[in-house]
Amino acid sequence: MDILRPEQRSSLMSRIRGKDTRPELSVRRNVHRLDFRFRLHRRDLPGSPDLVFPRLHKIVFVHGCFWHRHPGCRYAYTPKSNIPFWRAKFDANVARDGATQKKLRELGWQVLTLWECETEDEDILAHRLASFLGKDVREAKGGRHARN
């Protein structure tokens, strides 16, 4: 049973952001350090990807572990109340994510999905992004955006 009244739950859920989340901003900072530029949330592409690199034909999605069901992640728990609703919601999200990635790959895009929990370690994140985008992290750290 939910401890909040329906209008309280609705208010709480309405404040969950789909864009400019902390994990997404962390990814953007790292990509800028690697000296790449990108487009945000291109609505003309399936799934309105978080970061689009048109010249490289690459896309990065930053998924929340809870909403997109990161396998084996502690943040991907299922709420104890209204379990059938949540199960259907999560199943639909996962199915939509899979269909979106399939469409993008059919259009010739390379896709990287980063999970919310993977954005917590900046060094690992930087290496994953550099590897996907085809740049050496050491090269980027020595450049004009070097971290102190």
C-alpha cells in the first residue's frame, strides 16, 4: 500500500526529470573534456537520444537504473505496492528501449547505453566514452580541458 495520497504521489512523480539529469550532465562534461561536440535529444531520431554525434554516426543514451531496469543493479528494485502496474510499466520501458536501439542500428547508428550507476566513477566513465568515441583518454587529459 502506498503511503502517499494519489495527488501527493502524482506531484512527486511529476518532478522526475527526463532531461538534464545529474548522470546525463556528468556524461556531457566528460564528452566535452574529450573535445567532442554533440546534439541533445534529437527528436527526429527514434527514442530522442540523449547525445548524438552526427559526424561519427554514434549515439549515447543515459538510462536511469530504476526506470530502464539495469540488470543486477541495486537501484533497479521493484516497489512493494501495485506490483502488476510497475511490472507492466517496466516491461514496456525495456521493450521500447530494445525496439529503439534496433531501429537506430538499422539506420546505421552505433549506440552506447550508459547506466545511471556507471556515471558515478568519472575515470571509468571517461574511458568508456573515449573508447566508444575513438579517442585516447590520456590525449584528452593533456589537452586544454585537463583536470587538476
